[in-house]
Amino acid sequence: MTQTRSADWDYGELSARVYELDKPVGKSLNGDVEFYTRRLAGTEGDILEPAVGTGRMLVPLLRLGLNATGYDTSAHMLSICRRNLDEAGLGADVFIGDMTSYVKPGAYEAVLVPTGSIVLLPDRSAAVEALRLMHASLRPGGRLFVDLPPSHHFTDPGPLRHWEDGDDLLTLQTMHVDVDALRQRVVRWLRYELWRKGRLVETQLQNSGLLCFEVEEFLQVLHEAGFADIKVYGGYDEDAAPGADASIWTFEALSTD
């Protein structure tokens, strides 16, 4: 999940490789692939996935026969996405784009922003603008889906993680976490390393800025962007309320005329 450079975030080559190793195509995160295939099954119009990444969600949607496409700010992520599409024997137009500037008026039946990609935007006003553009890109009555992680998930530095990729070993460490309560933003320092035959080959350090929203505040953001008839689900369960202990909150909203 990638977003604007103004958010001090850019998926480099190592982070894109780690993302693919950790979240390969079709891997469900707490039931999100199953949720979106249920909610979008039978959609006849075009579907857009901003921050499409490596195609983890896009490929399962295409396998359902849906007309889905996506964009991302990261050329590294899109390169992996195109490779995954080729390996699956699927075709889709995936392209460089940014949530805060891309708009195609009335073109889509549904827009989905899974895995909390919306929080990678730099501030609240950017989130409102991005959602306004998504609203404008939807047909009247079209549906928006946005996943929002509860902010308490952002503040744990977590253990050192590692993945093997052929002869390579890739590691990820969350080195430091800053909490800016005034701006409702958390910044994590992420250190990616590539090891080969016991030697460190490359290191990439990234600052990952994440916005923090609670449910009522994000409902207001969606209303400001023009959405109505908003439902909120907890943990990818259509029958579950968005409780504080949910792994994720998912907002489903309708575009207005």
C-alpha cells in the first residue's frame, strides 16, 4: 500500500520486495480478500483500487471476472504487480497515480482502498481531497470501500522480521516511533536490509507517516467528501460493529449525484 511522496513515504526496491514476500498475491489479511470478493461479486462496472501495490487484492478480483484496475505512486510496486498479472495470465491497466490528484469523472462502479492505505496521506485535508476525487470518479450510486486501522496498531515497534528470497535474506526493523498527538500522526522509522552470504549488501531507511482517525471522525471526513449512506464493519464481518478491539474498520459509502 503506497501513497504520496508528500507523506514522506516511498516504497523503494527493498521495501517492495519485502511487501511481496510478506503479502503475496491472494494472501488474505484477517479475511480481507474474502470480504471484498463477497462485497464486489457481480459488479458489472469498472472497479478502481488506488494504491494497488503488488496486486495482492487486484488479482483475486480479476480472477472473479471483474473489471478491475489500479494505480500506485511506486514504480517498484507496479513492476511486481505487472509480473504477478503476467504469471496469473491476467490483463489489467495498472499505472502511476496519486490519491490526491487522480480523477476520472463518473468512470467507476466501485473504488476500494484496502489495508489502510488511506492513512499514508500526510494530513486530514489530503484525506478529504483524495476522497472527494474518488467520489467524483464514481458513478452516481457507486460504492466506496475504505479500510481504516485503529491507531493503537501503529505504536508498537515490533520485533525484527526476516524473509528468505533465494540466496538473499531481507530484514525489516521498526527502529523508532514518534507520536504527534496534535497532528494526529505517527511516524515510524523503518530499516530494510539485504543480506547475501552473511554480508550486508544494502540498507534502506524510510520514514513511514501514518494518520490516526477514530470512527466518528472518519465518518465526518467521508461526509465532507460527499458520501452518504455510510456503513461501518468491524474485522471484515458484515454483522460486526466497529469495536475498539477490531483488527480493522471498513467503511462502505455511496456516492451522491
